Amino acid sequence: MSKVTPFLMFNDQLEAAMAFYTATFPNSEIRNAARIGGDGPVMSAEFVVGGQSFMGYNGGSYFSFSEGVSLYVDCDDQAEVDEYWDKLVNAGATPTACGWIKDPFGLSWQIVPRRFIELIRDKDEQKVKAVMDAMMTMVKLDVAALEKAYDDA
């Protein structure tokens, strides 16, 4: 485990969240889970999602996630954006805006094509503004539309 590991407090949904996350992203696993009374619900666990270690705890309804913290998914291309977006939506996630989506456990994700980052790193401020303006109109990010905004600027 790395020195610093994100710690997520769930509202009694830790086990379901871990199962979904580890099934959705490659290079994922549940490393250990402490159950109440041996056979009871999972109370705390260490798990890996996409190579990133997490600690999780069922903290109850007192704790909730906010958009102030999100998980960023670096996607190779539009196909990968579509794959993760669809998996999240099919699991009951709520699309929000600009590539953000809130999973059924309340955690926000950013599903971002690498091409978007390349486009907004351009030195031409007009092109960057055009890409950002296009992105602000999107729910799921669309690489072709972002590239068109860039080319048209």
C-alpha cells in the first residue's frame, strides 16, 4: 500500500460499491474485508480500482460524498469513454455535466478522453477557449465534437 491512500466512507454500501468498481475497471481487486461477526456485512476493506488503492468503511448515513472530491478516469479514446460511461449509467449512475457522472453510491467520477487534455494544453488561447466552450455544453465528452471546435477556432 502507498503512504497515502484515499479513504471512502459509504452509507452501508461498501460491499456493493467494491463489487461494482472491481468488476468495472481492470487492474482491480478486493484485498481484504472485515465483516461484522465473521458472516455479517462488510464494515471496512482495502480494495484496488484501476491500480489505485482505497480504504473503505461503512460509516452510515452521517457521511456522504460531494462533488468536491471525484475520481478521474483517464480514457485513451472515445471508445473507452463510452465503455466506462455506459457501465456507470447501466449501474444506475446519474450523468451530470462536462464528463462528470455520479455513481449509485454517490461518488462522482470524471470520464475524460486524453485528447481533451491535449487540446486544452495548446498554446493558442482561442482554440483552448473553443474547446472549453464546447465541453461546457456536453454531458458525456465527445472527442469528435471537441476536435471540431478546436479545428474551427
